[in-house]
Amino acid sequence: MSATGAVLARPSVSGGGAGLLPQVVLALVCGGYAAGAIVGWGSSQLALVMGDFGLSAAAFAAAASCLWHGRRHAGRLRPAWLLFAASSAMAGLGNAVWGWYEVVLGRSVPTPSVADFCFLLFAPPAIVGMLVLAKRPTSRARWICLGLDAWLIAGSLVTLSWSLALAHTGEFGADGASVARGALSLAYPLLDIVLVSMVIVLHFRRSSGNRSAINTAIAAFALTVLCDALFTSPLLREHYRSGQILDAGWFAGSALLAYAPWVARREAAQNPPPARRPAQQSVPIAGSLAALAPYLAAAVCTLGVLFNVMDGRPIDGVVLFTACAVVLALVVRQAIMLMDNIRLTQELAQKESHFRSLVQSSSDVIMIAAPTGILRYVSPAASGVYGRDAEELEGSELASLIHPEDLGSVVHEVRRFLAAAPGEEPTTRIECRFRSGSGDWLNVESTINRHHGGLIFNSRDVTERVRLQAQLQHNAEHDPLTDLPNRALFTRRVAHAVAGRRRTDAGTAVLFIDLDGFKAVNDTVGHHAGDELLVQAARRLQESVRSGSGDCAARLGGDEFAALILGDGEGDAGNREQRIMEIADRLRLRLSQPYRVEGGTEVRVAASIGVAFAESGTSPGALMRNADLAMYRAKAAGKNRVELYAPQMQAEVARRAEVATRLRAALHDGEFVLLHQPVVELTSGRITAVAAQARWRSAQGILFTPAEFLRVADNGRGGGEDTARTAELSRWMLEAAVEQAAQRRRDGHPVPVCVRLPASRLVDKSMPPKAVETLLTRHGLPSGALILELTDSDPRVPLDELEHRLGALRRLGVRIALDGFGSGYAAIRALRRLPIDVLKLDPGLVEGVVESSRLHKITAGLLRIAGDLGMQSIAEGVELPEQIVTLRGMGCTHAQGAAFSGPLDEHRLRRALLRGGYPVPRPEPPLLVGGALPIRHGGHGGHGGSHGPRRTEPHTHPPTRSNTETPVPPT
């Protein structure tokens, strides 16, 4: 498998055609030069030009190419390319000087000459550049070994070369010219020997980067050194002429060196810096050859000495000295390597001991499995993790320890991992259940690595983590109080039931359940008792659904529950509907039975249930929405009932949404206007206040009352967007009424304004306690000129908080009126708890007060209560003169309605204020309680101006008191 992985990991070489073309061109150029040299270039003059200036051009091309690559590419190898450029430039300059003498001047090159010094300067930069290309040693000992290896190779070559040819070259005379010529003759081969030594050393110690380019440069210098060695031979040098075949070798060496940077550029473009690659298989062979290099050098020295002995010549002093130096270097090198090996052995033993300590003390279990699946090694941690000794596990099959249900997935993952390339996927991870010593199954997580054809398992016990994850998953999908599935899990089960329904599953239905009266239980008995009630209700619901049939009960939140009832294959739609409705009705009766909660208290709640069937094409979201709509229809129809979803319910929701959109647009576009209806004192007919009423002006200019829009908030679901819409309209009414009242006051009409606000709005967190005070201050209206009317009796509004808010407003100077007095128990409860100044009789008490003696007595009794509490009273909806007379006789102080005036726009209202009032029927005897609604001055604004020439100032009644007998503080 490792061989297969290596093949898979080998990157494919792209752009092969693009890399082959330069090589073909290079081969053609070098071959053409060699062919010209073989045939003598056709003439001796052309041979001299190509042998001198041709070589110079090739060397300068190599210098330019290496210089360009070295300047454009930074890195560790940059100095090497710059040194190669200098070396080639020296060679090019030497050949140019040589051609100057032979071609231009037409005479032989003197010895020594400038060309000789240029050729001598060719080798040192190349030698240093080779050292730069070599892999840098990591220690001082390796640096010394690198130098010794170079000397061993150089010394062996010197010994062999001296024995073969250099000894004859070194026999120079005593004259200065012979000495210089002999020195130059020895310098060439000695420098070439050093250079070829660096080439050989570099071959075994070259850097891993740009291998192709480095190999090309090595080949170039090796070819150049070979030609130099041939040129040094006396037989060839005596007959050498420029343009011969030997020049083709120098030309090819320069051409290869010029081509090497382009190889580096193409290699960098095709192989961007990848992740670490696995070691190549040829590394051990290269390491063996590098280890044998010192012994090969010693063998070469021995051959040199033997050659002198066998030739019958005495042993040359140079050969003897060089051989001794090589042997000494070999001994020193071996001593250094021996000491280095001892140090490495100690480090290896220390690391092995450290590794063994880590393995034995690790809490993870490390196991090595053979390719056959047999465990060959198990770390001692197995006794603490698996409860089984390591010796017991060694030799057993890994498959026998894995849970049978997990074995298939483990085998599949291991086979996939072994088939992948090691460089692309060095490790993998699996989770499975592992048999412990006690026979239990442990959840184990293992990291797998390759190891000599087998596998290494680094395993740890994650049983507690798996249990915690399972618990967290359960908590995320279940209600923490009742342990029923929550909305998310219920939605998934509904989706699964709808998606997996077969034809025999017809009749699948969803039930949405809401407990009616649950909030009252929380308010009266307490939230802890409410939680007990929810737990008992959940238990009843879970007992009512069929266990094992796929039915599901869930708690969606608060006091809302749901149930999924799967179909039983009933084909008749009527029978299916009857069956589900019977189940829903039994569930309603079951949930409506008394609950015994904390302290033995018995409480009752009802259940409103909506039913929706999963018809063909119905999505899970639409099915749950339909059941939700049916449930809210059941609540709107009187609660404690079961409603089946019908398509018109969705149409009604769409209609309410359309109305809501129209109302939102009307508020945003300023289509609402504010009208005011006068409040008249029944004794004098004077206008003592005005009641603000909102109207919507349609696109056709027709005014409509907002009752239809406001009823949307109370019809169906309530709350949510509808509550926000009602709050937005109330906010607009209050701001507009205060602003217009302040403007009228500045214009000389200081009449109070009555603004209706829902009680829920007063306790809304979006309305800060000082919002009314801030509004009055901004518009400069006295607080006593504002009367707030409570319009609803929502039992969900906390009376404690409402009483606190109203008390703060009354201390500010704002008067409080209770609207709809006499319409129900909520009004009496509010009268008992809240600080009320004014009572507004419900229009239902006024409509038949003249004809009905029974209603006459009820209304008179309520007015008597208002008088006894010192409150003003306003009869709303007065339309007939007879009603005015009757109400005034009962003690009613004020009235508003069509008998005086309907709602007026600002222009008509100001005309009415200028008139001062309305005529009333013939005077009646003085009433017990009456008078104008006083303006109770608070801390904001002044009294304003006069009412005009036709208006007389109304008299002021004594301050009124709230139902708690708390006097109003003076302002």
C-alpha cells in the first residue's frame, strides 16, 4: 500500500511540451557547433573565430543568464548564481583576449598573458558557488567533515593526475619564463581538481531546492573540467588549435550553464512551494555512496602510488606527501565521525527513553496493528482505559474488540485511508465502540497513522463526552420542564411524517393546543403551581397519544402544546375527520379536568384545540401553520372547543394582514387626522373639554373611524404586530392631541383635551414613566389640561404597575378618566384599585335610560357612586334632549354626543369654542355634584389666554379625590 501511495502522491508534470523545446534547441546548437568543429568550419580563419569568439560569446551568454537570474530571485542560492556569472565572465574575457591575439593581431598567444589570468580566475568563483549550493552542515563537526571530504577527493585526484601527467609538467627550468609557464601549467589542473572535487561533493550534498537547475549547473562545470583536463594533457596541448573538437566541449559547458537558470525558472513555475513531500526512495543509495566516498579517495591514492611502483619509477615526493595527507585526513574524518556517531547514539537512546516514558505515562492507548489486523504492541495505558492488560491485548485481532455495528464503517474508513496518498492524507480519525475488560462497550476515538505497512492507533476513551453530547442533544430537542419534544424536534418529526407518508398513511393530522386560563393560575396561585400544572398537562397529553405508533406530543412554548397523529390508512375522508375530531375532543376533556397543584389547591383550565390534516402537497410548515390558525379560531370562538382548519381561515389572515399593511401605510404617510368632540356641562351648556378621536382619511378623501383597524388587534391572535400597531396609533394620537391643545391654548382657548389610551399602553416598557411629562414640556401644555382615558379592561395588565403609573401621572397634575364605566366587572375592579378622577358612562347605559326603568335605576346608582366618591361624570353617546334632562336629573355633570355635536375638525372646533357652548333643555333644580371639569395646574406651563369676547370664564369646582381618599397635591 505504501508503494501505491507513493505513486498516487507523485505530482503530474504539466507543460512537458513547453520544457522539451528549449532542450531540443540547446541540443541543436551544441550539435551544430560540434559538427562545425569536426569539419574544421570550412576555413582556418572561421575556425579561429568560432574557436575564440564563439567560446567567448557562449561564456558571456552564460554570465548574462546567471546574472539575470541572480538579480531577479532572492534566496539562499542567489550568491551562487552571481558567482557563476562572474566565473563565466572570466572565461568569456579570456577567450576574447585569446581571439584578439589569434584573429585580430594574427600571432600566437604569449605565455603568460592576460588570457591565462582570466582562465585562472574562472575556477575560484565557481568553487565558492559550488560550496553555496551544497547543503549547509548543521554542526561544526559536519563542516570539518565537508572540508575533509573535499580534500580527500582533491588529494586523490592530485595523486592520480600527478602520477599520470602533472609530474612531467612540473619539471620546469630555472629561467623566469619557464617558471611562470610551469606555474600556469600546474595551476590549471590543480584548480580544476578542486572544482571537480566540489562537483563530486555537491552531488552528494546538494540542496533540495531547484534540483534540476543545480544538476544542470553541475553537468556544465563537470564538462568544462573534463575539457580542461584533456587540454592539460601534453599530447593534446601540443597539437591544440582553436576551433577543434575540444572547443565543442567548452561551448557545451557554457551553453548548459546559460540554460540552468531557465530550468530553475520553469521548475518554480510548474512546482510552486508544496507541502512537505515524503522522502524519496533514492536517499538511502545516495547516503551509501556519500559514506563510501572517503574510502574511494583512499583507494585512488593507493592506485597512484602503485602506478609509480609498477612503472619502475621511484615514489615521487608530491605523491607521497599527498597520499599521507589523504590518509591523515581519512583518519581524522573517521575519528570525527566516530565521536559524532557516539553522540548521536546517546541522543537516540535518550530520545528513545523519553519516547518510551511518554508512551507508558500517556493516558492515551497506543496500539500497533500488523497488516493482518493482529495487535503487535499495546501501551500500558490500556489497563487504565480499557480495563485490560496490554499483554492480554497483544496478539489478539483488532476486529474482535470492535462493536459489530461499528466494524463495517471502521473497515471502510481504514481501506479508504490506505488507498489515499500518504502525502495528501497522513492521518485519519475514527470513532467506534470498544469492548472493555468488564464486557461493557466504551466509546473510543482513535487517530490512525501508517507504520511499515501496518497501522498505529492512538486511542482515547470519549465515553463521557459522547454521553454529554447525547445529553446536550436531548436538552436541545426537548422542553426542560416537561421533557416533551420542543418545537424544533416536533417540526422535524412532522416533516418526516409528511415526507414519508404512503398512501396507507392518509389521515395524518397535527393538533395545536392552548390552555385557556393558564395565566390566571400563575397570577392567583403562583408560577410554581403553574409549572406543576404544565407538567401534569404534558403527562396527560403524552398518555393520550398512541405509544409505539409514531404519534408525538410536544410543548411549543408557554401553555401551547402540539400533537402529531399519524394516519391509519382509512380511505374515507369523513371517517378520518371523525376519528381525529374524537381524539381531539377526548384530549380536550382530559386536559380540562381539575389539576391538583402545590398545597393541594385544585385549579381548572380549558383547552382550545386546532386540527389540520396533511393533505396532498401540504408542506410541514403549512401544516403546522394551518393547525395554529385553527387553534386561534377556537380561542376566538369562545375557547374550550375544537376547530378544524378551513381554507377561509387563511383568507381571513390574509385580510387582516392587508388591513394591517394599510394601517401601517396610513400612519407612515400621515393619512390619519385628529377630530375633537366637545364635552358639555349639563347645567350651563358650556364646553369644558374636548375628546380627541382619530380618523383615517382614504385616498378619496373620505374619513373612516379606526375601529375596524383596531379590532384587528383584538381579533384572532392579538399581540405581536397588532399590539405594536395599536401602540403606534396611540402614540400618534397623544402627541397630536397635546400639540393641537397647546396651539389652541396659545390662541386663547385653554380647554382641556381628553385622549384615550389603552391600559396596556401605560404599562408598556416602550413608554417611559416620564414620557407624558416630557411631551407636555416640549409643547408647553400645562399638565392639568390633559385628561387620559383608560379604554380597555385587559385582565393581563398588572393592576399594581398600572396603579403606580397612574399615581405618578396624578401627582404630575394629569387627570385620569375611566372609560366604559358600568360595562363589566373589570370597570368596578379598576374603580376599586386605581386613582380615578372622572367616570365616563358606557353608551349602553345611556341609550335606553329614558325608556327602561330598570336601566334608569342602574345608571342612577352608578352616578350616585361617582358623586359619593367626589368624581366628575361624563355620559357618552347622548343623542336626545330627553336623555340630557334625565341624566342631569340623576346627577350626571357632563355629556358628549350627537345631541350637542359630533366630532369636529380644527376649524369647526374653534368656531364652537368661540360660541362658548350649546343650548340645553329647560333648567333643572341644582344638582348635588356638577360644574366644569377643572384645569388642575401641574408643574408645566401657565394658564394661557382668555377665551375671547363671547366666552365667559367657567367657575372652578373644588379639587376632587381618588377612590383611596388621597387628596391631590397642590400645584
